[in-house]
Amino acid sequence: MIIVMMVFVAVSMVFSSSAEHFVVDNNTIALWRFNEGAGDSVFDISGNNNHGRFNKAPTWSTASGVKGGGVMFDGALFAKVENPRKVFDLNGSFSLEARVMIPTGYIVHYFRILGRHRYGDNTGFVWGKGGALFEAYDSISQITATSNKVTLSNDIWYELGVHYDSASTKIKYSVNGVIVDSITKNFNKIYYTPMALLIGAELHPDSVGGANFFQGIIDEIKVSVKRTAKPPVFVSNPDTVSLESHLYTYLVNAKDPDSTSVTFSLVSNITGMSLKKDTLIFTPSSGQIGIHNVSIKATTSKGGISFQNFRLHVLPRTAQITFSNIIPVKDSVRITEGDTTVFSISAKSRNFGASITYQWYVNDLLVASDTFFKMVAGYKDAGVAEIKVTTYDGVEFVDKKWTVLIANKKILPVIISPASDMSVNGDSVFRWICLDPDLDSVTTRYDVEFMRNSQPTVPIYTLYALQEKQFVLNRVIQRNVLPENAVLAWRVRAYDTNGDTVPFCSPSAFYYTGYGTNIENNSERELDMFTAIPNPFNPVTVIKLSSSVQFGSAQLLITNMTGRIIKKIKRNEKSNKFEFSWDGTDDAFNRCAGGIYMCTIKTDAFSRNIKILLAK
């Protein structure tokens, strides 16, 4: 329980001055102005609702010098605040102030202006003829600070104050804003209990006849507590590891419990380190490798201060992550299209306990996130590629690179027919395939070489720039170009207009019987007519066949000059005369381009061909 006696002596840790009179500020706990002018209530205008009621009808005073209003305390009058809020919860620095005047006819003696009282347990502000007294109870014993340096006189307005500075543990008394005495006393642990507060009286309900009333005019009374600013709380944590020659930044953040703004300053003096508003910036040099003590000060608008201290470890640029088990070992690698190559690496950090991440790139394109990367070189990848793995341990990034030369793997043409060592003649079809994906399918052309099998490097004849992958021999060469009844060989190469080339395949041997066909010698005599009318034609021609011999069936094949079959027409009835009509379309009824076409008739006895011209 706290009982406050105001026995007035002047002190000025004054929160208000006589020029301003007593005003409400952020430190005000209670302020009674006594300006009501009527009734028996006195109101606290601080906003803390410490309102009181007089024990009898007061005499409201407007005497000379009263500012707004006052009350004449006649030696029996007092006001009682039943449930005071915060008043005399005075732990820390505080100030009690009163504006009073003792008219002539009233005795100037020790009087209690403001306080609480229970026998042996007082807290109060007392002033009198011989000086001032502040007393308080710390739950164990009574503490009293008495000053005898001021004497009050009648008919004079006084602004009396008692002020306590918790930092210096000094109680100071003031008169009219001037410090008149200072006494060292520790009031930092004033005991507080919610007893009723009395204005203008000291009552002793625990003892017989105990009473002490104020006699005079009270104009105003003010109670203030100097609120100590709360320190800000840091809510950010710095990274405590940085890297030589790498930019280190730390975004500092702290909150003020009093909800005011916070500013930051750098206390430690490290060369090159700066704090720009809330961002710590530092790029350590090689000479700063090691541990540095960093201190950042946070200050609130109310003056609250706190510090964040940490140790920043600067690591060498090349010493943080090391590599082992590097595959391939050499930095330059040569592979071929279609090959599969595995790249792998093991990384170790000196930042013990740190996990390391891996990111693999092919020509700066992210392809994997593991300790290894399996590269499959496609048939379009010929050239130079860069393989890079980036490792990171939470502090630094370290790269390992390989230069990969991917050679073009040529897929040679493959001969389909005629099969090796097969007998052929002028009617035979030569076919091949070419699967090299580097070649452009639209612009690819083929060269075909013929040579004696005994001289595979000496061409007899060459066909250039063929578009199709097949041809009928007697449609692309003249009679007597190739030696008949001889073992020959042929081979193919490919190229396109983009510059991609595929070399000649290995030669394939065949026996060339001659430019003629496979029919019997008497077939010429058996065939009376084989013609196309009209020829040239557009749009329709009729191919006619007649013979002295009856055939079981006949088939007409129309092919272009590369040997590709355009149209098939078949007759299965027995006859020695056949007619076929062709309208210049293929089997899909698409109109064929103008040009020379080969018309071949095949029966069960012979085959024969003629050339026809589709006019444009």
C-alpha cells in the first residue's frame, strides 16, 4: 500500500513549468484543476478517471491569482478518490506538483496536500512552514526525504513540487519551478496498494484522533511519471558467414513495443562496412579474411535503445568448396553423335554441416539437379557444347566446366536391291535407303557410281543429283554405257543444299547381263503391236497390245523416270488383245506433272516397255 504525503519542498525534474501552468502531457497520470465551481465532485482531466468527491460541500474560490478556479480547504474539508488508477504506482521517475496559497488567518504548518495513509504505511506529499516532506512505504519500511530549506508565507501563490530521478536516486524539491533542495533516497520500489487517495487531508483511522487537514486554497494538483522508453526488439537475424570479394548484405529490422519508428546506426568500425538506412553492406577484401565483431544500434523515436551484436566470419574465396571424383578428368572431351557420356563430381564444403546443391547446364540451359548428369548426344548436336555444374553450400557458388566437341556421325546409305552378286539387266530396279537425320529431306540429292568390281575406285559412269532413292537402269543410262556380261559394282552418296554430306557407302557387286530384257527371243515375234495413241497426249492416251499368242493376264505399270510406280492397271481375262486407258493421274487420282513416263506391259510370257510423253 502506498501513502503519499506532499510536504512541499521545491524540485525541478519538473515536467511542467509555471509559464504553461499545469497541462496534460504523455507523462500525466492525474490532473485536478478544481474548476468545477459547484457541486461536491472534483474531476481528473488526464483521461485516467481519477475523479473524487468532497466529504462536505466545498467553498469554490475565485480569489485573486486563481487560474480558472480553486477550492478553499478550511481545515475540515478533503476530497476522496476511491479507486485511483496509476496514482502512486510510482516505480521509476515521477513528479508531484501543486499550486497553493495560504490566506492570512490560516496557520502555515505541515499539511498534507496529497496522499494515502494507513498507520505505519504512508505515501504522501506534505508541505509546511518549515519545509517539505515526501514519504513512501516500500512494503518493508517507511522511507522519508525531508527538506528544511524553504519557509512558506501567507497570501503568496506557490507552485510546489517534489521530483524523483530514478537514475540518480535523488529526490528534489522545487518552488515556483526552481530546485531548492536535493536529497539522495532510493524510491525505486514504492509499494503500491489500491487504497483510497485523499486530497487535502491526512487521516489516521488506525489510531485514535489522528487527523491532519490542509488549510488554504488549492488551485491545481498534478501527478506525472516519466515513462522510460522501451528498447526496440530486433526481429531479423544476420547471416554470420561472408565470402572474400563477394557482396554481403543484411536487411536489419527491429520493432518498437511503443509503436514508434526505429532508426539504425553502425557501432562497430570495420573498414568498408556501411549501414544505409536499414541495409548493412560489406564487400570484404582478402586482407579481411577472418572473424569480425559487428554491432548495430537500434534507436526508437522515444529514445529506447538496443544493440544487436554478432560475429561475421569472412572466408577465402577459393577455400569454401572443393571438388573430388571429377568425371571426365580432362576439361576437354570429344564424343560422337549418338554417344552417351556421364559427367559427375563430388563437392565438399568447409562450412561444416552445410548441404550442397548441384545444378547442371548445357550451353546455359538447366538440365539436371544431381551429383551427375548423363548426356546423350543427338544427331543434331554436332559442334561444341559447354557442360557446367554449379555447386552451392549456402555461402558461395563454385562452377566446374567441360568443353565437349561432338563429332558428326554419318549414317551411310544402305543398298536394298539388287542384292549382292545378283544378275541384273536394263529392266532391273536399283534401290537404297538413307537415314542420316542431318540431311534435309526436301533438298537431299544422291550420286550413284558404277565401276568394275575388280577396280572399285575407278568409276565407269556416274549418275548425279538423283531425287528418288531408286531408278530403273535402262531409264537413266544409254545402251553400251556399261560393259555387258560383266561383274560390276555400284555405290551411293548423299548431300543436301545446307552443306550436309554423307560419304559413299561400300560398293555392292552385281552381274550385268546386258541392256535388253528377260523375255524369250521369240517373244518379239509373238508381239504384233504395243503402242500408245496418241503420244504425246493430254489428257488421255490408250495403250494397245496385240499378239498372235493368247495370254492368261496382263498388267500395265506406268513409272516416272526415277523408277517410281505411278499407276497400276491389271487385266485378268484370257486374250491376245488388251487395251489400257490412262488419264494422266496416279493411283490416288492426283494429276501427274508433264514429262516422260515409262509404260511397261507385263504378261505371263514376256514384258515390254515404251516411253510416252504427257504434254503440259
